[in-house]
Amino acid sequence: MLNFSTWKILVIVFICAFGTAMAVPNLLPRETAETLPDWIPHKQINLGLDLQGGSHLLMEVEVDSVLKESLNSLVDEIRTAFRKVRIGYTGLGVQGTGATVKLTNPSDLEEARALIRNVDKQLEIETTESGQITVHWSESAMRERTKAIVDQSIEIVGRRVDETGTREPTIQREGEDRILIQLPGVKDPERIKQLLGKTAKLTFHLVDSGASAADAQAGHVPPGDVLLPGLEKDAERGLPAAYVLKKRVVVGGERLTDAQPTVEQGRPVVSFRFDTAGGKRFGDATRDNVGHQLAIVLDGKVISAPVIREPILGGSGIISGNFTTEEVTDLALLLRAGALPAPLTVLEERSVGPSLGEDSIRAGKIACAVGFAAVVIFMAVVYGLFGVIADIALLINLVLLLGFLSLLQATLTLPGIAGIVLTMGMAVDANVLIYERIREEVRAGRTPFSAIGTGFERAIATIIDSNLTTFIAAALLYIFGSGPVRGFAVTLTIGLMTSMFTAVMVTRLMVVQWLVRTRPKALPV
């Protein structure tokens, strides 16, 4: 235990130097650190919502609206399937959480069941001898659909937040149909709410030039058409307040591969590009309908309805309208991120001011300073020179901890600061075990060399056991915890590793070097 080869010493020195280099940028202002060249360590620890302020949102996914759309689509598919084989029916429509239909000829019941089963194999079908059929999804299918909708919503929300450049956001499921969103450092939460609150469902429809919007508003909508409103500010400028569109979607926003804000003829517009299949459908539609209007519909409103002057065959185009620069930037962001499968409703909103975060940081610094000073004084008083060596190792441990948190770009929260303070106490705990073991060996009559070698050797098993049990607790906190609890677990785990390294390697190296150089007859412990 007292032999250190040259390569071991070099490895220890390298790790300490590397950790110090990674920790130093935290002493610089963030703006200064970000301007440093890439080859120079410049990463800093990210501060969580409770330390730098920001926005906290709890949003509910309106799953019922998507399930209702799915039921309407199911009804349309059943209608199409029955018409193909000429099965007579009445009263086909949505009822509650399912759909019902009455067959005019009950003898078609088995064939109808088979057709409905082919539409969706997860449907539960209930029938009566009179030909009444009720279909609904099973509980397991409903749970799967709800989970898929929420998971997709989380993914889309994450894309939208990432597009805004927010650092280290927290986006996670809360319950069955809620999403917790924490955005550290966000200074304009209202804009974030607007971005997240928009479904951003984009579709392209042909305008029915033979239909009158006035007649449609009076309730006379032609079959196969739909009446949709235009933008309010367009109506104020004398443009149509409503449009009669063909229900059939020419191409949907899911075919978009890119959308960017740009300027055309001095006006802010959004340029977009389709994938291969979407580009072909868009090109065919514009080629076959030159001279007709093509409406661009976003979340159920017509944002633009330009006349097709010539075929657009390149798979790209622009969305123009009465937009501001910020509006086209946000629209492009929403289209790039994709449409939400369901609307989101804000249930809870909290804003944490930066002054509160500064108070928390100040309190955390005081706690760390007091804890560090108390540990340093205690070790120096109780163990003398060896206590001073342990204090030096504690300082190295703290630097390594900050360095590796910076390297991992971890987010530091108030519980994380608590983990750092706890780590400082645990870091010297290993030294206490070693020094007490050395004292026992000295009392047993061993020489200084033998007492130190035996003390380190026999204390290591105890140190590993104590740190292993703490690591298991930290792992469970990370697995089952969320948000700040996970931050505490990460800080504690990294602290365990650095304290093990400093206690077993750094402290032992310093003690052995002192022992070899001074060759004392008695140990100051």
C-alpha cells in the first residue's frame, strides 16, 4: 500500500489537473466563458430553476379531443366499409366513448362484425339480435392511445422548447395526462406559453370557388366542404372573414421537412419544403388547379389563400400573410417542431424571479463555506498534520466535483447544493476511518511504516462498503425520483466517486510522500 509507481503518480496528477481545468470556467461570467475557444475548457455548471429563476408550467393534454377525432375517423371508415359491400344501416355516429349503428337487415350482422374488426382489431363489438351494433375501444387500448398521445406531446414540446434556445429545460410526464415544464432563465414566459399552447396543425386545402361563404355561414355548406374562419386582422383589412374549403386535404404538415423565416418583397414570410411524397402531391395539386385558390390552414384558421399562378413542382413554397417578423419566426419554429397531437391547457403557472435565485445561491455559498470551515478545523484539531493533509484532499475533492459537474453539463439546484455540502462531510469520513485504523495499529506497537500501510489496507474494505450503500440509495433516488431529487442523486453520486478517489489515492499519496521524506519515529496522528 505504500508503493506508488511513476505512472500512478502521473495519473493522479493528471486527474487533479483535469478536474481543476474543468472547474475554473465557473469562476468566469457566463458571457466570458462562452467566448473562449473550443480547445480551452469553457463549460459551466447550469443553474436550475430555483437558482437562476425562470418559468414553471403544468399543462394538461386534452386527450379527449383526440379520442373524439379518432371516433369520427372510425365512423367514416365504418361507413366506407359498409358502402363498399352494400350493407344497409341507419343511425351511424359517435355516442359517448364509442360509436353505434343499426343494420337495416339483421342477417348482415356477422359480415358487419368482420368488417368492423378489419377496421380496428382493438375494438370491442357488442351486438343485439335486432342488428344494433355498439363499438368502443378496450381499456388497455384506451390506455395505450392516451400514453402514445402524451408521449408524442412531450416530444413535440421538447422540440419547440429546444428551438427557443432554452438551456437545460425539464420536461416530463406528471400523472397520466399532464406535462411538467420547467424553463430556467426564461425571461418571456408568455411567448413560451403561446408557442406551447398552439397545436400547429397545418393542412393545405383547395378553396371551393363555386360556393358562397355567406350561404355557408347561413348553414348551407355544400357536401364535401367545410367552412373555416380567416384571421381576424385579415377581416379588418377587407379580406374574407371565412372560406369554404374542400374537406379533402391536399397535403398535411406532417410532410414538411423544414420551415424557415425569410423575407420576400420586403415582407416577412415562411419558406417551407416538403419531403419527396409531399412534394409530389403538392406539385400535382398545383399543376391541376392553376388559377384556383389554395388555402393554408393552421389550427382551423385560414392564414393565407393565394391563387395558384403556376405549378409548384420543386417541393417547396412560401406562406405569406399579414405577419410580423416575430410571428413568422414563431410559425417557422412551430412547423419545424411538428404539430401537437392534442391541445395543451395550462393548469398551473409559477415564475421564479432571479432575485430569489440569487438569495438561494448566496445561502448555498454560506452553507458550503461554513461546512467546509467546520470540517477543516475539526480535522486539523483532531488529527494534526494528517488532518491538514485530509483538508487539502477535501479541497481537491470539491474542485473535482465542480469540474465533473461542469463536464457533464449537470444542472445544479438547491438539493444539488445540499448534496455538495453532504459530500464534504462524507469525503473526510473515509479519512477518519483510515486515521483511526492507523491509531489502532500504533497502539498495537507497529512502526510508522507498518502502521500506515496496514491502516490504509484494512480501512479500504470498510470505506467501499459504506460508499456502496450510499451509492445504492443515490441510484434509487435517481431511478424513482424526478427533477431536483435526481439532481441531488447525481451530485451525491459524483461526490462519492471523487471522495473515494481523494481518500484512497490523493491522501495516501501525500501521506506516503511525507513518510518517505521525513521517516518519523512517531506518527502525529
